[in-house]
Amino acid sequence: MPLQKKLFDRIVFAFPASSQGGGGDLPDPGIPFTTKTMADISFREVIAAAREDGASSIVVNCETEAHEATLRGLAANSPVPVLVIDRGAPTEGLLNHVIFATDWSPSSEKAMELIIACSDFIYELDIIHVISEKLTVKDMRELKEKLEHTRKVCLNEGINAESHIYAGDVVEEILTASEDYRGSVIVVGADTRRTFMERVCKRSRVYSLLQQAALPVFFVPFAAGGD
């Protein structure tokens, strides 16, 4: 796990009170770590634990179907990036082939910063933008220019990057791209600034990805980084 020494100074392994062993059999990650017990793994408990320890990111390893409320809450409320790994899913070479879905929103730009920070560990990167509405010729030209600029930024960081345009339902097309290019992880931004009514009436795209993706999803909220 080379990422640990590059991105993390310390790891906190958190376990629900009901777990067996409390992490006593954990392998040494090679950097300082501690363990703690939470009442449960609700999103409130996870976020509270992260804030208490000043965490820069959260990693959740669980059965996604069994923890829908936790994942939905994290997608809507987490102040820091969250990597969700479905229990039992392969994680070797996590960053070998990154599928980065962007719309150049503030949260997407935060996700881009994380990708650049991890550039040493990314073997391939496919940059995806999904068109969900009709565009003019001018709009399409500007879109292609944005994609090419993003690609060049990645190439300058030593990342082998390609860019692609998909059209249709955003979540479905991101999942299709992850299959087309055999990704190892999906990286997306998560806009947590939605109003209460927007959260009630509009399904979270990030949560839909967490539910349906067959590979890990790393989402970065707009709040990440202190904004």
C-alpha cells in the first residue's frame, strides 16, 4: 500500500461495537495507526469519528446492500473524500486504471486535485464526461476543448490519460465507461451543497453509483479541502 506513506501520516481503524476482535488481528500497515470503537457504522458515527480524529479521508469496507443508509448519508454529508469498497471486491492495483467522471464543477475539480496527488500510482486514466442534454455546435466544441485541457494537465503530471464523451443517463454511462475501459476504481466529485428539498426530491448520483458499481468508488465532496 504505497499510498499510505505518500498521502497519510496516520490511520485510524474504526470498528462497530458489535464486531468481533476489535481489530486485534490487523496487519501492521507500516505507518502509525490506532483503533477505536464506534456505537455502529451509521454515517453520523463515521463522520463524527472522522472529525474527532481530524481525518483527511474515509475508507468504508462493507457490504453495500446491507448499509444503504450509511452510504446514502455519507454521499450527502461527508466533509472529506470517501472511498467505498464493497466487502469481498478485489482491491489489488486500486489505482491501476482510474475512471474519472467530471463536469468541471467545484467538486469535480477537487477530485482532479486528488488524482494529481496520486499521479505516481496511476497507470491509466480515462476522463469521462456525460452529455445529458442537447448541445449546440459551439457547446460541443467548448466541451472537447475542456476535455483536451484536462487530459493535457494529466499528461503533464505523467499520467497516461485519454478522454471520452458519453451521452445519456449520467450514472448509467459512467458505469458503462467503467466496463468499456475495465477500470479499477471510479473517481467522481460529490456536490454536498444541495438544499434539503433537492436532497428529498432528487436521487443522489453518487449514491446511485455506490449502489450499482461493480468496482470501488472514490467520491470527493466540494467541502473537501476546507471550502
